[in-house]
Amino acid sequence: MVSEKPVNSAGQEARLENLAGSLSLDPATAPASVSPPHPGSGVIKAPPLRELCSKYGIQFKKGLGQNLLLDDNINAIMVAAADLQPGDRVVEVGAGLGALTRRLAAAPVSVLAVEIDRAFMPCLEDQFGHLENVRLFRGDILNHDLGDLVREHLPGSGSLKMVSNLPYYITTPVLFHFLESPIPFSRLVVMVQLEVGERLAAGPGTAEYGALTIAANLYARVDMVRRVPASCFVPRPKVDSAIVRLRLREKPLYDDLHPRQIMRVVRAAFSRRRKTLRNALGALTGPRLDRAAITRWIESAGIEPERRPETLSLDEFAQLARTLTQMDREEGRHE
């Protein structure tokens, strides 16, 4: 079943039609097919990629980050990482030609496949329009409330999950659209640029550790499932990708702190990550705290002021935020 709603921003349709740098895949040189599914897996047999591209006149738009995955084994790994159970409700962002959608549709789950590009919809409709457990939706996921989409297209009580091969250019906005949603998703499994995957899953003391790491870990336990080489995609991107799994926390990590209270400290610290905490956090407090007062604040949180931001754990950043919040209250300031 297909739903189509206008993208909720003026000129969005024109932007899609006129994006510069569109890339065409020559059907004569395209790979013949994706890897075949295992016999008896129940996965819908995929037509050859070059046949789909030729039949539907597909052009890959560079501005939309459209790089289609060739190796179906990678789709199978993503589905396995999602740990799909009977009755689960799954959102896929960026369905493309439907390679991952086929894997999801074969599971005993309900699927909402979202695609922003009108050009892909006929291909998706022909493959999945007749399936009772798949709903197709054309639109920009960032312009739609997840609660409204779930209530309309994925009614029920099963666990909510998101499994997607995300376009590079909207990776972070889409992730936090789901992480910050009041709708309780239990797991996100996404394909992202390798550098982003390394930052999401990084630990303290590493070069990749930063504000993105902490922001994601406030909402979920994060791990990298697999590195995926650029050769697995067409058009071939310049960098490798990675499958990342985010298992969302069932309750807030800190009952006494809102994530924004922690993130204002984190962002200030990492805006000057080569500086010590004492120097970096001066930008947050401004003139109301002199160097000595900043030192007392950091020390009252049980942290050495000469440490650098990338060495602090999430708990230590939370303690800094907790102490600053208490200081604000004592001085009559509020979030």
C-alpha cells in the first residue's frame, strides 16, 4: 500500500528536480545483480540491478547521497543486527530500489519504507505494493512527526525499530530525529560513512571521541557491527561505510539531568578540544566566572582542570553539568 504526502517545505519538489550533479548509471556497465538470497529464506527475488535501472529510468542524484548497495549479504547482516522479532514494526529511511526492503519484508514484521525521491516510487510500488506487511511513503522523514507516521502506517504494539542505509548528507539529523523522538524506538541499525560510525562508537581518549559520541550515548548503547568497503556501492563513494547498531536506553541515563544540560557543557568543551577543560569551558560561563571560579567548578565535580575534553567519560561530563546546574540555581538562573 502506498501513501504519498507533499514534502512539508516550500520548494522542496523543485529542489529535488533541479539538484546539480545528478549521476546516471549506464545499464550496460552496471553490475548484473546483487548477491542472491539463501535458498528458502523467503526473500523476494530481486531483478538484476541493471534491469531495474533501465526499466525505471533511474538516475542517482549525488545531492541526495544516493549510493545503492550491491552486496545483498550486507543487507542480511543489517537485518540480523536488528534482531527482528514477530510483530516488530520497522521504519526504513531511503528505500531506494528496495534491496534492504526485500530483506525486511521477508521477516514477520510490519515495514514502513520511506523514500524522498519520486523517481524510485514506481520501482518500489511494483515490488511491494501488493504486500500486506509493507507500506510505502514518499516524503522527507525530517519533515514528518514520527508519532504521526507510526500511528497511521504502523499501528500495533510491537517493538519499534529503524533499519536504514542512510544517505551521508542527512545521517546525523535522521539519527537524532529517531533518538530524540518521544516515540520509543528500541533499536536503530544504520549504514553510515565510516568516519561517522567510528565517532559514534568511539571511547574516551581516542581521536574520534567527541560531541557526537556523547550525544548518541546519552540515548543508546552504540557499537559498530561491520565495516563496508566503498566497492560495495554504486556509484562508488570516496570513502568506506560502516553498519552501526544503537540499542536505545529504556529510561533516561540521568534522572536529574536533561540531555541538553549535558550537551551544553560537552559542546563548549569540544569547541576547543585541544585546550584544557579550564580554558575550554570559559567560553560557556562567560565573564560571570573568572579563571579561579572555573577551576573551583571543575574541581567540585571531582575532575582535574588540566585534563583535556576527550579524556572525560560521559559520567564525568554529566557531573560537570550537574554541578553547573546547581551553581545556576544558587545564582537564580534557570535553563
